Amino acid sequence: ADVSDSSLLSGETIVSTTGESTAVTATGVLDTNIDTSSLTETEKEEVIEVVQDSIETALQNDGVLFQDSTVTVTDIDDASGEVTYEVDVVINDSPLDDISSAVVEELDSNLSNPEILEAISNEIQEESAGASNPTVVEELSTADV
């Protein structure tokens, strides 16, 4: 998978507080070479799952995601390969003012780092080997973020 660029969408950060924990949801995009235009809906769902798991694993391996954090791929554009994703981070016992900007800055910094983008590409390729559909395996085996 080729991942060439990533950015968190400005103004797309939501911060909410429940009891002693704070949740930050940031939305972003990754430019990829993934072409889902010829895939069935089931195949595309499997591609989304592989990409989602790959982004999450790369961020966890880099120490950016906390234990209760998740990554959700909300769409992969059939024509451009652009991946839209959300990162939900739950943080316990921290001042709210410091959290949202620090989390978003850290995520944006890491998702703009060529090494992280390469790690996501490699993770997509590795994860795709376990896909149940041969079309999905073939499409993601050369995916580049």
C-alpha cells in the first residue's frame, strides 16, 4: 500500500468529557493508491477492515494510541483511493484543555511522518495476506499510503 500523505481535517476534532475520562475524536484522510472501484461491497468492507487495523496497529506500535483508543475507517474513495478515518482517543485523569490540542498535534505529526506512512503501507500489505478474498489480497498486496 502506498500512503503518500495524511492530514487531520481542521475543525473535525470533537472533545467530550464523561466523569474522569476525556474522549477526543479526530477525523483525517490518507492518500493511497488503493483502487476499490472494481470490488464488490463485501470486498470493499474487507479492504476497509484491513486498512483500519493497519492504521491502528502502526499508531499503537509508535506509542501514539492509548489502550482504549480506536481507529475507524469511514470510507475509501473508489476513484482516488483517499481513506477517511476517525481516531477516538480516551484519556483518563488529565486536564481537558491540554488534551485535545496535544492529542491532535501528536496524531497529525505521526500520521504525517514518512516512516509511519511506510509502516501503515507495510501493515496493510501484511494484513492483506490474511484476507479471505483473493481479490482483496491482490488489491492490497501493492497498496501504498
